[in-house]
Amino acid sequence: MGKVAIVTGGAKGIGASISYTLGKRGYSVVIADVDEEAGLYRLEQFHKENIDSLFVRTDVSSETDVKNLMDEVYKRYGRIDVLINNAGIGFSGRSIEEQTLEEWRKIIDTNLTGTWLCSKYVINYMKRNKERGGVIINIASTRALQSEPNTEPYSASKGGIVALTHSLAVSLSKYNIRVIAVSPGWIDTSRWQYPPKESRLTNLDHKQHLTRRVGIPEDISSIVLFLVSDEASWISGVNFVIDGGMTVRMIYLD
Ligand code: NAD
């Protein structure tokens, strides 16, 4: 039996690409997503390519759903090696004066509390791996480090994920569990949507990057594949920024 990886928000976007990449490299992949239709579509695609995979409908902000996810996966596979906390939602772009408490809570509950809940309930299973250990990857964002106006709930949730990663890495090292944050920059997920979409990016969008192009989900999944592997066994408690060099580029205010 190969290693087992859970990818939250694995039905679409970056999460779907991570699920596919891990599945192609021999991991059994569990797609844990709130979107059942997209999850079942993705599962069908994966089965056509002989990727061992399972879909468990999960709202990561629900404690009951998360407990059920971990139980179901362990029942099916008898082990859990990797957790990718990727499920997340964006921001409305409204000014803080117009943002509602409901909006703030929904973003914090999904992005930050969801990451905390999934990490909390996977530990009981990962620690059974003893010296084999486990890996938790938390998908944060460059918005944890750099901002534009009107992103408060999202930026706070992602900053929280980076800090949570540090704390988890320290607490879980005794179980040989590595915990790493990955902060993507601007990623065009159109090809991995359900159904796939046309990209609407302009030349100007691409030119914001030192690499002269916006990222694609594969730019993230290839690094995640490395970080969960034994080749990365000395890496824990850090935040990997993968952004085509956008964050270091200086901007001028008018
Ligand atoms: P996406 O919207 O394409 O995919 C997100 C997935 O999460 C969807 O399948 C959705 O159904 C699922 N999801 C949403 N709420 C959920 C919940 N409560 N429980 C379970 N699943 C839920 O988004 P994406 O662009 O692929 O983003 C994936 C992650 O990467 C997010 O955490 C996002 O904040 C982060 N990120 C994205 C970008 C980007 O430019 N795309 C940049 C930085 C960080």
C-alpha cells in the first residue's frame, strides 16, 4: 500500500492540481471538498487515469464533517500520511467600512478554522505512523505578507495560517510530523475549474511578475510534491513563497 494524502478543496483549482500530481506519483488521494458535483467529476477523471482516489464531501469549517473525513479515510486505507489544507475562499473587495461581520466570519471559519480543525483531527491518525511520521502542508498566500486595499478578512486568515504553521510545526515534531506553509502568488486556475474556463489574463497581468507570467496550479503542485517527499525531510516550520517574484518587486504609491 502506497502513501495516503488528503487534499481539502481538492475538487477545483490549485487543490485539484495537487490531487492529480500526488495521484500520478502513486499516492492514494482523498478529495475533501464541499462541492459534491465537482468532486465526483474529478474522481471520475482520476479513475480513468487509474489514480486510486476517494471523494468525501466535507465542509472544512464543520467539526462533524472533519471528524467524519478522518474516520472514513482511516477506515478505507488504514493510514494517513499527508494532509494538504488547501480549501479556501476569497474576499469581496469591499472596503472595511462595508464588510460585514458575517463575511469576516465565513472567511476566517473556512480558511483559518478549517486548517486548524483538519490539522487537529488528523494527528490521532498520523501519530500511528511512528517513525514514518506525516506531513501537513497549509496553503496560505502572499496576501499574508503584502497587501492592497480591502483584503482584511482574507489577509488576516492567511497571516493566521502562517503563524498556525509555526506553532503546529513545533507542537507536532514529537510525532515526526512536519508542517509547512506554502504561499502562492497570483495563480490562474481557469483550466482546473469545473467546468474548465477560458483564461481572461492580459499581457499586463503577466508583466507584473519577474518571470513575465502569472502562475499556474502546476507551479504549486510540483513544489508540494517535493515538500511532502522524503527528500524534504529536513524542512519544517517555514513558509514557502511561490509567486514568480511578484512580492519582492517594489511598487510606488501615487
Ligand atoms: P478555487 O476556488 O479554485 O478552489 C477552492 C476549492 O475549495 C473549491 O473546490 C471549493 O469548492 C473548495 N472549498 C471552498 N470552501 C470549502 C469548504 N468550506 N470546505 C471544503 N472545501 C471548500 O481556489 P484556488 O484559487 O484554487 O485556491 C486554493 C487555495 O489557494 C485557497 O486556500 C486560496 O486562498 C489559495 N490561494 C490561491 C491563489 C490564487 O491566485 N488562485 C493565490 C494565493 C493563495
